[in-house]
Amino acid sequence: MSRPRKSHPKCLLCGQEGRPVLAGLFDDRFGAPGLYDIVKCPSCGLEQTWPRPSERQLKELYERFYNYGGEAGTTYTKLRERLMASPLYQLWLKADGDISFHMRSGAGRLLDVGCNEGRGLTLYAGQGFQAEGLELNEQAAAQARKRGFTVHTQALAKFTPQRPYEVVVLANVLEHVRDPVAMLSKVRRLLSSGGQVWISCPNAAGFWRRLFGRHWINWHVPFHLWHFSPQSLKEVLVRADFELIEIKTCTPALWLAQSLCVALAARAGRANRVMRSAPVIAGLMLAARGLLHPWLGNLDRQMQGDCLIVTAGG
Ligand SMILES: [Zn+2]
């Protein structure tokens, strides 16, 4: 007697049933419980984490493992602030890649979706924008407001601003949401005529995913629900009525350092202590960028870098 075939989720974009490409992944950062598969659409190549947690489960997971806990004014946060305000930070971004769009200058209203405690808002304002944030975590939003910024705490789906934005930033956000097409469609409606969305997210079709395999930091189950290639991300944008302006890749040294920490030290059900060690991470980052710089640049130019950087117009 044959066993019933295990069914897999349908693709968000084309409705095809996906095929598992990796099985039994666990949370290698925080030690959240559960095992997850990565399932790929045979038609369009969009990959997803399966099973996908429900809205309620995600809320609980974020509250327990992820959320900003109100740390401010510590030696570490002060040092980070000073570093980010220094010319050294701009130099580092130039070499390493600007996955949060902190170097882009411009004018007009900018909304940073998931602005945390507002470190990015300070930098966007310094680059000429009237920056505002959207942040569901009340504690983090309160910190951002202390810096003098307007921060909205509604869910994006329910957010109705009085005036449109010239730029909406989705820096490492889209892969976390249950419906990226719905999110982008909503963002499209927030933009002024000629407005842009700036997106960064992991590149599931890059060299680093292949090299690290199941130890790739950006599977990040169960928090990353979607794993985009340049092709599948372009398709998501088309569905949301965006036109692609630019797509490129970069490879943050932090992500390489974190993938190494996963490969060396991840244990199911336990927080990854090595990854939380600032000296270890900083040392690995400097080594990766210092030793591999020209080669990383080559990979990035061939669209093989670890992070996709996208500009699209409404
Ligand atoms: Zn598909």
C-alpha cells in the first residue's frame, strides 16, 4: 500500500505546488522551536519556508525571540551611535554595500517601514529627507520619537497617511511578511507620482546560499517566510504594479560572519552564543572584507552577492 503523498504549499505567484529543496532546518540564531523545510516553485523559482507560521504564531515568536527590548544608553549602543555618525561608517558602507540605503541623498518625504529605534531615520534626515517611521514595537517607536521623528505604530495594511511619500524603504522587511505582493501593493498606494520603493533582501540565487547550504544565515526560519531570487522578486514587483528601475547585489561582511557562526556553532533549540559575541563577529567581518574585498566585488557584479538591492518606481 502506498503512503499518501505529503502535499506542499502552492506558490504565491503562479499557484504551482512547490518541491522541498531543504528539509529540517531549525532556528540557528535564537533557538526558537520547530523544524522547517524550504520549498521551491518548479515554475517560477520562488522559495518559501514551510510550514508557514500563522499571524498569531508569528506575533508570539517575534515577542519572545526578536523584539527590541528597550536597550538604550548602554556602552554598546552609545558606541554604535558614534560609529554610525562618523565618516568611518560612510567609508565602510562604500566598501561593504549599503543594505539600509543610508548613503542615498535626496529630498521629500521618506517612510522607513520597520524603523526600530530610529537609527536609520537620523541618517535619512542627514541625507536631506523628511524621514518618518512605521514601527509596531511601541518601545522602539518611543525611542525613535525621542529623537524627534514622527513614528506611526499602525500595521502597514491599515496605515493611511495624510500625504504621500517620495520614498518608502523596505530594508530587510519583505522576506518577513506573509504576503509580499499585498505589502508592495499597499506601498504602491502610499507613493507620490514618481515615488520609489527601495528594497533590500537576501539573494536566494547567490553564491553564498550555494556555498553555505543549510547553514546560510538568511534561511532564518521561521522568521524569513520567502526567499527571493532576482527573477522572483521582479515578478512580485510586477504583480504589485511596480516598474523595476535597478537591481544589483552586494555582500555584507556581517552576513558572511553570521553564516560562519551558524556553520560552526548552531545547535537546535539553543541561542547561538558565538553569534552574539561582538568581538567574534567584528573580527570575522574585518577579516572577510579585508581578505576578500576584490573577489566579493566580482561576485556582486555577477549578481551572485548575498543581498539584493532594488529600486522600483510606482
Ligand atoms: Zn511560482
